[in-house]
Amino acid sequence: MKISELQTRYGLASKQSVYDRMKALQITPVSRGEISSDALDELDKLDKFLKSNPGAKIWEFPRDVESLSSGQLDKSTGQLDNFNETLQLVEAIARHFGAKQDPIANYKALEYAANHIILLPSSKIKELTGAKPSKSQFQRGTFVFTKTDNKIGREAAWRVQMTANAFRDAMRSKTANNIRWLDP
């Protein structure tokens, strides 16, 4: 479809609004002034999201959420029933903390995922830890990431757990005059 037709299709006030949407979805033209049908589908989903959520911002659009799950995960995985809403909640929490530039926002998001047994895609693990997941299990700080047989979209799904000694180290303390270790 021609990019010039999108302004009318979505009832936008300017061409810049079209380009802002394309940039947010990382859509590039397939040829001069035209986008692919897949890109058009994504733009349609974004338009539907924005119209059904008045006041929502483009960056609040849940990327690839529809392709991640049909609405519920298989109960045999032990995951929460409404995966899409849970993933949106985790993403909203991460965005909220990121907007305030909380220095431990990523830690809080990982702790939330660990405590609520939420599987995260590889891209989210990389975003939160700064490291690309590798092997079938790895540790970053007090978190252990285990690759599951599940997929989230085209990505591997990872289970997040906190190590048991994450709390033990907090129990150790030093006194002012002499060093004394308190072991539990």
C-alpha cells in the first residue's frame, strides 16, 4: 500500500503522524512510498489500539502481543491463564520505572517476573539484564534464567528465579569498631 494513502485511511491530521507510527513500529518502506502488507497489518493493529484506548500513546502499544499467545497459555505449563494481560502489565511496569529512571527498575521487573512465575522472551531478558541470553541456563547477579520449551512469538521463553543466597548476603553485617560476620 502507498504511504500517501495512510493519512486518509487512519484519519490523521498530518503525514508526520503516519511517519511517527511507522517509526514506532520500525516499519521501513519496501519500495519508494510503499509498505508491505505485513507492515499494513501492524499499522492497522496500532490504529485499532489507539482508537479503542483514547488518550493512549503510540509507545504504549503492546508489540507483538497478539502473536505471542491466543489469549491463554496451556495450563500444563503452570503459567497464568491470561498471558497477554500479564505481559502487558510487566511491560507497563517496566515502562513506568524506565520513565522515572529508577536505578533498580530492571531489578524490580525481574523480581516481579520471578515472584509471579512469568515467562519472559529473550529480547525482554536482554533489555532487563543488558546481556543476550545464552545456553539453557545462566545467572546474572541474583537471578537465574532457565530456557523453557515454550516460545513467545518467535523467541525462546525464559523462567526467572532468584537465587537462595540473594538474601543470605544481606544478613551479613559489619560493626563500627570490629568486623563481625553474622551467618544465619
